[in-house]
Amino acid sequence: MSIEFWQQLKDEAEHLVEKEPLLSSYVHTCILAHHNFETALSFILSNKLADDVMSTLSVREMFEHCYLLHPEIVEAAIADIQAVFKRDPAVHSFLTVLLNFKGFHAIQVHRLAHQLWLTDRKDLALFIQSRNSEAFSVDIHPAAKIGQAVMFDHATGIVVGETAVIENNVSIMQSVTLGGTGNEAGDRHPKVREGVMIGAGAKILGNINIGKGAKVGAGSVVLSHVPPHVTVAGIPAKIVGKPTCRKPCETMRQNILED
């Protein structure tokens, strides 16, 4: 874990306490009372996820055990925060993402559910998935695979199916579905490759590839493979151009007319 990253978070927290006293207690409880990033993250997520059935302490213990066994998940969380900071012009601090961005929160909760799924604790994983959906309006099957430096922007209504794959460095806007095409079994969901950006409301259906560095226009319905480094749009989606950069996930240019 980056010591510099944690120090910057604490510096931002102290600055916020000075700037906005009404948030002082909240920021102290979430950040300044902790000795590292993973304990702060587990505290924040467990308080958002707990309910009358499962206590905050029980959920927090699950997160902290997961982080202890899988430090790479903590590194992935840091990469996610840094990605949002770089890509979203409305974000001016790492702290804002950690405290307030439910797309970031939903991805971190999924990582816990995914580890539970991999260790055959599937019923508990599905419970965490359900709470994730209720708390953040993001529904990700615990078996789905998600890389790092992934950004769910706004995030409301995102659905990710069981056999879906989202590789590193991907940006997905609200109301996107990575779904199947029916009740078929087996590998049936999309594979989103590195560098992709998927616009708001896009529906990507079936066991298809969204090639590296591709862009999917808002509101599109994608039913077939998308080659690398092209822009697709429409219903059904067709190639309409090429992105103006190699990694559309970073520039976040959603206007397909620019391509």
C-alpha cells in the first residue's frame, strides 16, 4: 500500500476539517481515527452496507479479513480512486471519491463478494451482492471479474452478469448492462477489454468482446463483437468511427461525433 497515498488522504481530511467544521466529526471517524487506508476503507464500507440482519462489526470483520489475506484488493481500491480522480473533472481530491462516490463503493463491495464466491461461500457472497444492490443501486454478480483502475461514473443502474469480465482501466457510465441474451447457461456475458469506455445507458448483451480501447456510445445496444479501437453506436450498434485516443476510458469523451 502506498504510504504516500495514505498520507495525502489524511492531509486532505485535515484540510476539509478546517474548511468545513460541520463535517469534522464525520471525517475524523472515517479517516483520521484510523492508522491505514484499509481500516478506513473497511469502516466506511461496513457502515454503508450493514443492516438489521448483519451488524456493522460483522461486515467490517469480513472486509478486514479479506484485506489481510488479499492485499492486492487494497491496491486495486487505490488504483480505482486514482482513476476517478484523473478522469472526472468534478473530483478535486482522493478523499471525495473515498467518502462519497457510490460507484467506487460498489466495486469495493463486489471485490469482497467475489472473494467469498471463490472460496465457496456462495450464499454469503449473494447476500453481499444483494446488499450492494440495495445500498448503491449497482447489481454485480459475485462471480463477475473486475480489474483495477475501474470507474463506475454515477453508477446508478449498472448491472454486471455472472460470467462478465471487466479488465483494467475501464470506465462505465450509469445504467449500463453487461447482460445475457436469454436463459442459456455457461459463459454468456460480455468481456470488456482494457481501455474501454461505455456510455450511459448502453446495453451489451451476450458472450461478446468489447475490444481493447473501444468506445460504446450512450444508449447503444451491442449484440456482436466490437473490434479494438473503434467507436460503436446505435440499435443495434455499428461501427461509426474511431476514438481520438488509445484509451477512451481516460479522456471520457462521450460525443461520438468527435470520432
